[in-house]
Amino acid sequence: MTTPEQSRPRTTFDPEQMETGAFYRVMNSVVVPRPIAWVCSRSAEGVDNLAPHSFYTVACVDPPIVQFTSVGRKDSLRNVEATGEFTVSLTPEALFEKINATGTDFPAGISEAEAVGVRLEPSDKVSALRVADSPVTLECTLHSTLRLGDSTVVLGRVVHVSVWADAVRDGRPRIEQLRPLARLGGNEWATIGEVREIARIPYRGWAEDPSIGERLRGS
């Protein structure tokens, strides 16, 4: 919709005119909030790795596939390529400081979980471990990877999901029990805050009730 009203001034950022790191910080500040994949993987030598990746989302519904992005060749990527398996645990608010600490650039031979005191336990279907104190874990097998510039998108097929029993109601996990953290810009994180619920409007309802559009347009 075009409006004759005066728009607010804007500051522009041109990736062609900026250093990569500077533009990366802009992107991190506007693509928010971002869910966090707490990826647990195991190296070919048997060392467990646990790292938070905030470039994470659902990639496909059928088959169920999730994706996370490794910026550079990090341990998570190398391990998944070597073993073909990983888990994604939800990052609960209660483990805030430990989640942040697992993002430390420990050498490849050090287990982040052991270093910061995160409890791991066996998964149900894959050899990669899961976070015992996370309410949700997705167990994944490697579907494929996609190299894009300095980053690699890892696509994992979800073969199993486990959720704390008391966090499930009416057939699905409930956000008030999960209490996930999200990443914002810089060193900023967020909790779920206020949860609002609204039903999607089918076109039939929109067409039969002109007041819906009038109210949204303010006319």
C-alpha cells in the first residue's frame, strides 16, 4: 500500500561498501529473534562437542528436516560430516550462562559440556548425546550440506523427538514449560516475554465480513 504520509528517515547499509564483519553485525541485529540450535555431535575420535548455533530453523516438513549454519568450518560441522549424526537440544532459560559458555572457542579435543558442567545423556536413536537438562531434543541424521561463501548449511533429517512429559499438553509441547532463549544482536539474548495468540483469518471469513479489512486498514 502506498501512503502519501511522510515516512521516517532511514539509515542505509550497503554490503558492497562495508567490511564483512560490520555488515554481519547489522544482519545479526535485524534478523531477530533467532532460535538457537544447541548442537551436540561426536568427533571421529569420540570427543563430544556441544555448541550453540543461532542460524537455525525448520527447512522441511515432509520429510522433517531442520537446518543450522556453521559460519566457517567449526567442530559441529566437521563432526557431523564425519559421523552423519547430531542432536539439537532446546536452549532453556535456566541454563543461560552455560549455553553462552559452550560458545567458547575451546580446542577440538576438549568437550564443551564437560568443561562448563552440562549433563549429557544417551539419545534414543542416534549415537550423538543429548542435553539431559533440556526439555526438548531433536535427534538427526545428516541429510546434506550446502556451501555458501564462508558458511555451510547443515540439513538434518529428524528421526526422533523427545520432550519432557510434563511439558506436553493436548498433544504438543507448550511454550510456557519450554522457556526457550533466543539470540538478538551483539551479546543480547531474549526470553519469550509476553506470549500472544491469534487465529489466522481464512479468506472465506475475510470475504464474508468486510469489517475485518476495514478495521485493519483503519478505514
